[in-house]
Amino acid sequence: MRNFQLRKCGVWLAAAAVLFALSPAQAGRGFLLNGYGSEALGMAGADVAVARDTNAMNTNPAGLTQLRNGGYDLQIQPYVSGFKHEDSLSNSEELTDPFGAVSAAGYAARLASHPDWVWGMGLYGQGGTSVGYDNLLTEYGNRDIVSANIGVFKLAGSLAWQVRENLSVGATLGLSYAFGRQKYFPETSDNSDPAAPFFGLRFDDGSGISGNFLVGLQYRPMEQWTVALVYTSKTDLRLTGGTATLNFESVGLGRVHYDNARLEGFALPQEIDLGVSWRPDARWLVAIEASWLDYSRALSSSRFRADTPNNPGAAANIDSVTQLRWRDQYVYALGVAYSLSEKTTLRGGFNVENNPVRAETATPPLGLGQERSISVGFGRRLDDGWHFDAAFEYQLPTTQSYSNPALPLGEKVDDRYGLYGLILSIARRW
């Protein structure tokens, strides 16, 4: 048993590293959010040349200099996802739990001794999900579960400098923390094909933390125009300290528990964002943005390792590497804001992008993401300090067909994805 092959199981085990940063119910930019804060999301994420609140720490920290003196933002983003899975085994299942929420908070203030400088701190939910199908028929004749319960959070500290009246620069240092658990057909075990046996998996309590940074600028070449450029570093995350349970019932070993399970080779991609905003008059704001996300390096391959089994007959160590080969992603966003009055602002936007996941490595929780989304937003200044903002995002339904030999779901899989998301925020600025 020490030399058994884990072809099918290994594909998923290595790919599971990706799942722990994935927020399928929020997935837009691969597995990142389309925007942080109601103002950004209301304009479909076209915000790097507009960023002007504490959420700028996570998009373009140079925008912090647009705060008059300082401020804080609190927000919550509930959502309803519309995943549906169909395959050649006649499965037709929707998510077990389509509801979720992401929250964030940020604070920023000018330095009293150096008013050209602004500092800030924030905590952001970058993703989180509970995606699962509870009753899928497998090619082995049983019904089983596939699920992923994920969370990714970022603690950010920022510093911005108003270099000149028309030029600002800023930087953010962050710590990203990912955690999660998942089930991959844990009730299934089949050794009828010795060359490619299938052993179900349950993974619990994996987590990882890593540093990252982003730098950005905002430049106004003319009064009505702003140009922005942002670079975000790659964030490597090793998920360690987990446990794994593999179903080896088909080879007479029962369910074997492994300690010290870890997932490697998983990262949030480095990213470059270029944005332009235009204010033709005091009421209108138009912004466009183009982004490149380096998924081909961030998610080229993944590795699963575990040791210390509770059954001496099982393999003492599991070590599996899988090629994921994600594509680079390109995202384009257009956003518009209109000041209906001195206190009320309306927003809208449209976002398009390519799906970075290759069909041959796709899985039900990790097969597709948004390709087009529409956003609308509303902002109201309650008094001189308090602001209320809301935005609604509709990610248009997308269907992807794929065939992954690692899946026990037949030759063809069709996954359908859509999302309704609402973000509410309250802010105090002074």
C-alpha cells in the first residue's frame, strides 16, 4: 500500500490549494473581488483613478490623499450565488447554501506634523465562501459530497504622500490570512482500476499567512483628468497545520487520518492596474480601468503533502503535484457617477474579463467565474461627516463545459454560474 498511485485523488489534492483563496460566490477577477467598498463596486471596479476613501488602501493607496483630514469606513457585502452543476451522469444540482457575506473596515488620518502625508489601517475580507453539492451521483454508482468552505482576510497598513497638488503616491503593506476546509467525495473509494484508483478526501483546518504589498500613484495632467497606475505583488500562501482523511476502504484500510497536511504552490497573483478618470463638469465622473493578473505564475502548479497516518499499512507520506496551468487574466471596467444633488450620487458600471481556468483542470467549485457584470450604486451624504453608500452587482450567468479525468462525474461537466451581490457601507469623514 506504500506505493499506490493517487492520480485522481492527487489532482484534486493539489488543486485544493487554490480553493482556499477562492470565493466562487464572489469570484470576479479570478477569485478576487471586483471592487472594495460601495463606491468602487457601484462603478464595476473602475476605481484606481477615483479611489478617495479608506478602501483605497486595498486598491490604490495614493487615493488616501483625497481625504480632507481623515475618516473611517465600515461595510458589509451580503450575496446570493447561483451555481448549478450538470454532468453526463444526469446530475443537476444547485448549491446547498447560496448565501454568504464579506465585510471590511478601514481608518485613515493625516499626520498632524506633516499634513501632506496620510496613514491608514484596514481589515478586508478578500473572499470567503461555503460552496457545496451534497448529492452528486458518481461514476462508481454512489452519491457523495463536494464542497469548499473558505475564507481569506487581509490586514493592511498604508502611507500616502501628496507630492504636489496634482501628484500623489502611496504604498500598502499587508498580511493575508487564508483558512478553510473541504470535502472531495469523502464517501467514495474505488480500486477497480489499479492504474488510476480513486480515494475520497476530507481536508480540515488548513491555514496560511503571508506578506504582500502594493504601490500606486494618481496624477492629474489636467484639471479634469486623472491617470492612475497600481502594482500589487504576488502573495504566496502555504496552507499548513491541517489534517486529511483519505478513504482507502476499497483497499481494506478503511479511512486513514493524516496529520501535518499542507498545500503549497498557491498564490494570489501579481497585478498591474491602469486607470483614467474624467470629470467633464461638476456633476459627471467617468472612469475606465484595465488590469492584468498574472495567474499563469500564481497558479501554474500545486502540491499536496501529508504524513503521520494513523494506520501503519497506509503510505507513510503522501506527496502529489498537479499542473493547474491557469491563464493570465485581463479585466476591463467602465464606471460612471452622476451627482444628482449636492448630497446624492448615482453610480453605474460594466465589467468584462476572461476566465483563467483551463477546462482540463476545472472542478465543480473551481471551474468558472464571471465574464460580464453590471453594477449600480447610490451614495448619500447625511451631514458634513456621515456618508451612506450602497451598490448592487449582478454577475451575468456564465456556463462552462469541461472534461477533467480526475473527476468521478463522467466525460462531460457543465457548470453554470451567476451572482447577486449587495454592499452597504457607512462612513465618517472629517
